[in-house]
Amino acid sequence: MLTCRSLFFLLVCLAAGLGSCSKKTVSFNSRPESGLTAGTISRDSLTTARDTTNAPSLVAKQVVMTKEQERAAKEKEKESQRKVKKKKNVFLGERIKKGITKSGPKGRNQVIEIFYYLKFFKQPSTYATTVYYFSPKKRKIFSARTELNPATDKVMHGPYKKLVGGKVVETGYYAFGTKHLRWEKFTNTNILVSKLHYEMGFPRDANVSYYDADRKLVKEVIPFVDGKTEGDYVRYLENGQRDWEGQFENGKKIGVWTKYWGFRTRNHRRYEFQYGESGSDPEVTEPVLIREYNRNGGLIYDKEKGIDKRDVTAERPGSK
């Protein structure tokens, strides 16, 4: 007769035997049972506790920041949102570069010019009376009445400012080598001396005439300021070459006036006449011939230097 203890032991053995004989399906996709703890190997998984502890976590770690660090992070984020991408320097649709020149001793007599020029060279218009360019080699702005050299000349294009002793004395704009828009001059006490408006080198109020109805072939440019002829005058031939050029001041011709040969290629100077030095001087009606050139541009007459290689039988030129 079995005692209670013997009966309990027999039931335990039978339960263990049945468990060892029962079939167990192993699945590679099965999940470990919730009862398993670290250090236990699941029969339906190839993952060990060691593998799980060494594997990288896909959950971002929570970083505890101080209030100061949180405030600094928020300010940095706001600053990045406010920051605007710097725009490239562009004027009238053209890329430009900044230039600065300094001349004279440091102090109130030092002259500083701040300006821009075309990043990529473009030849100024043939109708421009005067073109301006910057020479990086000489560190200076020059004016010219001929075509520029793409290898050495930087075409002025963009805002311009001139300072003397730290005081602004002149401001304006250049466009493709010509004066453009409003130009102003000031004294060193910031008093406006003059204000002129230009359109691609010509005074805004200039009287421009053309050879054609489409207004592409310029014939003559007569500059006007406040109702008086003032500024650069130029006349062209129908082939586009210059015929005459000079300056007006206070309604009078001043300085040197030049007559050209008018050749389609290599249009050389022919005659140079001298008028009065200033518009406040009495008007000169009969200018003096001071220089003459042959068809190849060679100097054949210079009044000041006493050079005269002209044919004495040739007809003497007259003024315009």
C-alpha cells in the first residue's frame, strides 16, 4: 500500500517523463517566452543573452541637459533659422567683384575708392563716349575712349564711393564701363555740390538722334543739364565710327575737340582743336589746331612741340 509521500513522488516522476517525451517544434521566427530571464537560452531562438547585450540599441539615448544647455540649444536653432544664405554680388544681371584702392598718406588726406567691376569681361558699347576700367596691376581706375583689353582691364560695373579722410565726397554707379544713374559730389563737410543723372554714359536729359527708325544707330548725342549744354558731346558716322567728340560746359565748347578719320577699322584721330579751358571764360569761336595725324595714326603736326610734317600744299582743316 502506497503512502501519501510515495504517491506524490510517483506523480512527479510521471510528469517529468511525459515532459521529456513530448514533441517541441523549433521556430526561427518564434519569440522567447516572457518567463525567460537573462542568462537563459530559449529553445525556439538562436539568440543568447550575450548577443542581446552586445547588439546596438535602436532606441535613442535620452540626454539629460541642464537649463543653460537647453537654452543654448534653442538659441542655436533659432539662429540657424534666421540665418539667410548670402547672395552673390549681382548688378543689372551681371556678376561683379569688389575692389578697393588707397592713395596718399594715412590721415585726412588719404583717398579711398570702393567700387565693383565685371567678374567676366564684356566690351563696353562702341557708342560710349568715355569708358572706365580698373587696372589690378596699377591699382587705379582709368578712363578711355577706345576698346579695352580683356586680358588686363576690369570693366567698372556697380556702386562706386570715394572718400577723402574718411568723408564721402562722391558716390554713383557704373554700368558696363559707363557712368549710370545718379552721381553726387560732396564737400568734406557733407554739403552737396553737384548731382547728375546718367543713362549708360549719356546725361539723362541728353538729346540723342539716330540714323534709323529702330533707334539702334546713334547719330549725335548733345548733353543737357538744367537746360544748358553740359557734358560729353559725340557724333557718329552711319558706319558706327566716331566723327567728332568734345565737351560742353555752361553751354560752351571747352578743352580739346577731336575729329576722326571715320574708318570702319582702326578709326584714328585726324585733328585736335583747342577751345577755352572753362565755361566761365569767353566763348571761343575760332579754335586753334594743335595736333594733326595721318591715316595711319602717325603724328604729323604738333603746335606745342613745333612738329610740322604736313604737305604745305594741302588744304588746311577747318573746325566743326
